[in-house]
Amino acid sequence: MGRDSKKHSDKRTPIAERRESHGLGQLLNGVSRENLPTQVLAGVTLLAIAIPEQLATAQLAEVPAFTAMIAFITATLVFFFVGSNPIVSVGADSTIAPLFAVALLRLALPASSQYLALAAATAVVTGLILMTIGFFKLGWLADFLSLPIVAGFMCGIGVIIIVHQLPRVFGVKGGGNSVVQRLDELVHNLHHVSVWSIVIALGTLAVMVVGERLNPRLPWALGAVVGATILCVAMSLTTHGVQELGSVIAGPPTWRLHWFSMHEWSVVVTTALTLVIVIISQTAATARTSADEIGVADNLSRDFVGVGLANVAVGLVGAFPVNASPPRTTVTCLAGGRTKLVGLVAGIGALVLSPFASVAHRIPLAALAGVLLFIAGRLIKIGPLRIVWRTSRTELTLAIVTVLGVVFLGVELGLVIAVGLAILDRTWRSARPKMVELGRRQGTTSWEPLGQHGVNRVGHILTVLFGADIYFANAGVFRHELHGYLAKRPDTRHLVIDAAAISNIDYTGLVMLSQVVADLASDSISVSLARANAEVRRKLTTSTDRAIRQIHVFDSVDGAAVDVQQHRKG
């Protein structure tokens, strides 16, 4: 509870309120006369941030603009009723939009009825998988991807977003399915560049970058887009190559689902699985961070159910997959949002404004591209990668492989390669742990790595620490490393194994341990175990091998050493 420091006391809610906030029936728990204006204002702020972001994400997802607003309204209201976290914002998200767009565009033309049907089906399948994860409390899957891999994955998505938006930035025709093809198409059309498109895109980006530093609570994106639209209309910039959003029809929810071919279903399911990996990772990070900021306990399983049901709902109304948004949630928190009233205000506000969606048709695409460039910049985080470089070159390599895989091989294959390499790296590390010889620090009962000043070996005792569980993949390593130390210490009469890092020993490990004990017994060397946990102790005492059962187990390394010295002539 070290985070409950005095400097955060203004963010925290009373313990009683934290407990009540878990009740499904108390949707507006925490709202009072005192904080009502703040919560409503936070909802309005969220709406102002969401409108340009959702319209821009629609362009990224290759769907009609208002489809994104349907997704935001539906997802926000569903999460209001089902989700646990009071301020997490769910809706169209630029992180996952390129993922399903790239996959589904192989099957259908952008914005076509077939494409929209595939996107809706992908949302439903994604939602069902997320709900299953939530119901069966499989939230630990969110921790499966290491932070360097997540950082690399997000960088790759950021690069894809930038490449997708470059044609709109330059005001030229775009095309191609891969990053390389899109860049090649862009190069061939550079002689049609619109200077005004570049000015609008970079101007929008500049307003958002500077504005965020001045006051991140204000809707700089909305202001930049409105300003760009006024400039475009006033100066008739369409005659200078600036493309507009075009017709925005505020239609009702539409049933788009129908049966697909087996090939189409396979693409939908594999795309949904890819989205799930990203969504659980991003939702977990967003929910945990925001819950800590406002002082409520997180309930990831329920939040996964909430985001999952939101995906099912948006699929049923003809929209596309949605996700928890870190930027919108952060802005909500900064604006003082602490209750579910924020989401309700934003959702209802978007619904009320829907009839006026047609006025958005004059928005320049370059301005929406500027919004997406800003979002992409937030995804490409060089700082964390520098820290990874200083911490682990191997993990940085995995991050770089992830970036290159996502950008050049596609999101699905890039992610599979990255996760596969991460699993191999972790398996290699656990299969090749280090064994360290320990000694007693002079004048204390503390045992530390030998070689440090004041740390000495005690008598004829060899004390070693093994840095992992003993199982089939490293049992041979354990035996090999141990014999190496025994060869260096030919005068050894007693072996003490510090088991502090050994949480479990499998059958292969027990067989190997039995062989080690037998080997050492033939040389009149006794074996003791120190700091073993309950599970390891149980396996030793219930073993059918008499040599294993006779291993002495002590609560501390020093206790084992003292016993050896006093009773076994150590």
C-alpha cells in the first residue's frame, strides 16, 4: 500500500466507496452533489476528444465515418452497464483498426457491404472470446507478452498507421496491401502532392503536440480539426488538392451478419484471435493504471467481459471491433472523471449529436491524418526501448524483431514470430539457469555469493544456490554445474543447496536429485536443503526413494551449516 501516499490523497476514494463500486446495480455509485458538475464536465471532455478520434479511426478501419460513432456509442453504453472500471473508455481504437483492416481487405473492398459484414462478424467473434476469458478468469493471459514485445508491437502498429496516412498527408492517391506496396504507390504519386494538405496535416499535429504539453485536459484535437475545416471552407482548398471527408450519413444500427465461406470464417477467427491478444494486453494496462490513479480496486475479469460484450454488441449493430483506449481514459482521469457518469454523459452526448453528423463532411482528410499521426507518435515510444537496451540486449532484439515482423510480414505473423522467440528465450533461460556458490559474511549469519569482500567459505561445506525450478529441461544442467563446483572443491564433505529459488521439482528433477545424492554418498558427502518451500518439502518427504527422504531440510542456510559443523564434523 505504499502508493497510498499523501501526495495521492486527493485522488483516492474512501475504502467503503471502493467496495461499493463493485456492485453491478450501483452504476452511478460515487456521484454526489459536490462532484456532479465535475463528472458531467469530464464526460463532455471525453466526448470532445472522442469525436475527431473516432472519425479518424474510421478512415483507418476503411469504414464509413459514422460507423465509428455507432461503435463508440454502443461500446460506451454497454461498458457503462457491464464494466468494472468507472472511467475506462471503450470504442473504436487506432491500435486494432489496422489489424482487422489489413486482414479483411484481402477478402473484400473497403467500405463494401461484404467488408462491413466481415468486420461485424470479427467484432462478435472477438467479443465472445473476450467474454470467455473474463468468465473463466483467464486474465493472466494479459501478462503473457513481455513489455519489450508489447513496446515493439505498438511501434510496429504506429509505423503502419503512419504509412497508411501518408497519402492523405500529401493529398495523393494511395493503394497497396502491404507497407512496401503502399510506400511504392506513394512514391509514384508524389508529383501530385498538395502543399495545403501537408500544411493542414502538420498543423493539426503541431496543435495537438503543443496543446498536450500546455493542458492535456482540453480537446485540442477537436479544436484543430474544426480550425482546419473552417480554413478549408473559407479558402476553398479543395481546389488545391485538399480532400474532404465526404458524405457522413447518420444512419441507424444495421444488421450485417450472414454466413460466410469456410475461408472467410478462417480469416475472421484468426483475425479475432490476434485482436484478442492486443485487446487483453491494452485493456489490462489501461484498467490497472486508471484504477490505481483514482483509487479503486481493479477487476480485470469483469472488464474483459465488459469489453467483450461491447464487441458483441457493436458487431450486432453493424460496426467493427472496439478496444479500451489509453489516451481517452487518461484524458478522462485528468479531467476529474471518477465515476461511470462520465461514460454515460459521453455516450448519450454522442447519441444526441448524431443527427448533426452530416456537417462533418467538410472535414479535410489531412486533418484527420494529423490526428492519427499524433496517435501513432504515442505508440512509437523510443524512451522505453532505450531502457530495454540498457537492461537486456536480448529483449531489445525481440522488440526489434517484433517491429520488423509487424511492419514487413504482417501483424499476425509478426506477433507469432515475436511470441515464439520470447517463449524460446524464456525456455532457454529457465533451462540454463546459473548456479552460484555462497559463503557466510564475516560476523553474521548471512550467506551471500562467494567472492565479495568479507564473504568466506565455511569449513568443508559447499553451499550453492540454483536460480530456477529443477525440471526435465535443466535437471542435467543442475547435475553438471554441481559436479563442476565439486571438482573445484575436492575437500568438500557436506553439500548445502539453497532452495530459495526452487519453487518446484518435477519427476525428472527428483530422479536426478536422487542420483546426485547417491553419487555424493559414495564419496561420503552429505546433502542438506535450506529454505525449501512447502511444496518441495512435501515432494521430498513423500518420495518413494529412500535417499530423497533422508535429505535434511533446514529453514535457513546458516542453520544447515551450523548443524553440519556441530553434528557431522563439518
